[in-house]
Amino acid sequence: MNEKVKAVSMQSLQFSDPEIATILDEEKKRQQDSLNLIASENMVSGAVLEAQGSVLTNKYAEGYPDARYYGGCFFVDHAEKLAISRAKELFAAGHVNVQPHSGTSANIAAYLALLNPGDRIMGMNLSHGGHLTHGSKINISGSHFHSFSYGVDRDTFLLNIDQVSEKALEVKPKLIIAGASAYPRLIDFEGFKEIADDLGAYLLVDIAHTAGFIAAGLHPNPVPVADIVTATTHKTLRGPRGGMILCQDKYASVIDKAVFPGMQGGPLMHIIAAKAVAFKEAKSPGFITYLEFVLANAKALARALTDLGYDLVTGGTDTHQVLVDLSNKYVSGLEAETLLDRLNICVNKNAIPYDKKGANDPSGMRLGTPTLTSRGMGPDQMEEIASLIDQALAGRHNPKKLEIIKQRVGSLCQEFPAYSK
């Protein structure tokens, strides 16, 4: 009887659940056969995948290393300590909590640590490039707290620190959030800190999209400046999907208590181990080279689109993102996303600042270069992809032309495989 039970438990996915196995195979094929320009996605290494799918998923470990509520945590304690120490070194942080399940979890935990219900917060307007958790009324950050927003300059679409300061003086928030989800330029963390200090407010910086650049030394590091820094561990950091919080030592206790027991129970130890692997990979010279190519590819993509007559929000990029205003092409973001998806080019519709269209069918699309760079593509491919996008949008009513574009997409995907055979 026991042997039969064991035999069942050790069966392969293909044998035990062929439906799910098929879905995984089809998704892998989709990733292989698509040009992924979604800015918030990337591809992890085999080592990260191995850790994420490991036996650590079997272990409950409520609490923190050396202070768990379960026995048998010696080895997972060691994994979490490694993740913490590696993240501290990468970001020059006094304290790091690697347990948040996502960037959203990290942000909400930070708010709970520093604020009381109804306190005033101020973050970047969602339609100008901010994130839901920066005070959007449809998110807990905007319903649990009294939220206000700042935006970008109407003419340049750039953040103007003086305008942010004026808004902060008017609002007098207890916490200011810097960072964005769809803003392709560097952010003046020092300027935000001056505003926060003048008001006696906390400064939280959300580096979900730019953590990889900061770890590689290619972008300014806000950790020594801000009170709290939150991040995702995927995107440009190229780790497993998850979050983390970095802060000064004086906030360590309140942050840890907000994450556990404040928001979460048992941490995902297999994900934490995978985070540790990604942090180690981020210390390698190859990771810096990779991020340099991500930036070069984004700039090449931006230049090519500009040459083809596209309007770019802020006129270019300092990051992995290119935000395109499609208004002068007489196509909406939703139409572009839907059409390109049929051709195996993955983008996402996105609002642009002062957008006259609704969030479900905005005027823009957001492009990103992390995944294509992970596949080994360079500036030449970015120029061709920009041309393919342009040809598709211009020829969207020409099925023969669209089929030719789709075939070329397939050829590019074969030339730069996502996965080894």
C-alpha cells in the first residue's frame, strides 16, 4: 500500500495531469514563437527555475530566520539569510525583507508599517505612469489612505520636481511615493527626498521596473536616500516573480512586523531561494553587460520608431521602456495590442499622460526590451522589429501583408530561440 502511494506521488506531470502538462508545453511554445516586448516581463535562468520548482515548496516557515514558528527550518533559514545578505550587498541596504510575494505586497506592507488608516499619501498619477498601489482609488492604497497624485508636465511629459513640490506643499502628505510603472526616464530621488524632508514626510521609492539597472550600477541607487525602497525581483532583475523591501536599519522592525504577521503568513521558501540565486547572478559581470544591452536596445527601438514617425512620450527613454503615443497613427492601444498579438508580437496597451481615451482602450502602447535582450537580440533586431510593427499597423487591413509579417516574426524567433532544444 505504501509503495503504491509513493509511486503515485512521484509520477511526472505528463502522467498525473496531462491537461496541465499540455498547457505548460503550449505556453513554452508561445514564448518561443513570440517576440515579447512587454516591459514588465523577462526570462529567468535555468538555475532560478530549478530553485523555484524545488523541494523547498514543501516547507512552512512562518516567522524569520532563527525565529520561526515551525521546526525543521535550518536549511530554509540558510537560504533566506543568503537572499538577504546578497540583496544587502547588491543595493547597499541596511535591512532587507525578501518575503513579500509581489511588488504590490511590498508596497502595502510598507504603508502599513509607516501609516495609519486615513493618512495622506501622494504618488504618481496612474494615467501618467504611476502604479495602482501608488494611491489609485480602485486600489487599497487609495481606499485605505487619503491619496493624492502628482503628474508630469503637460508639454514635455517629464516629471517637474518644482511642480511635485508645489503639489506636496498643498497636500502635506505623510508619505510621498516616487517611482513609476510606465515612465521611461530617470527620477530625481534626491529632489523627492528634499521635498519629503521639508514636510517631515516619509519617502518611499518603488524601483519595481529599474531594480536591475540599479543593481548593475547603471542607474542611481535610491536606497541610501529614501526611507523605504520597494522592488519586484523579476522584470529587469531577472529573478522569480516576487517582491522585497529595502530600508534603513531604524525601520527594520516595523517593516518586518508589517510583512509578518501583518500581511502574510508562511513565506514562499522556494521563491526566496530563487531570489537568492537571482541576486547572485546579478553580481556577475555578464549581468551588467546584459543590462547595458537592454538599455542600448531600448534606445535603438526608440530611435527607429521616431524615424518611422511615431510620437514617443518624453521623446525617448533612459530605461528598458518605450511608451508610444499612437494618436497620429489613427489606431488605439487596444487595436495595436490585439493586432500585434495575432502576429505573435506581444505588447501592452497603455494610457499616456493627459490621455483623452479611457483606460480600457487608451491612446498608447508600452514596449520593453528585457526579454528580447535575454534571447540575444541587439539593436539591429530592434530596428527590424520597429519596422515590422509599423508595417503591421499601416497594413492592418491587408491580410496578405500581415501573413508575411507573421512569417518574418517566426523566422526571428527561430534565429534567437527562447529555450534550448
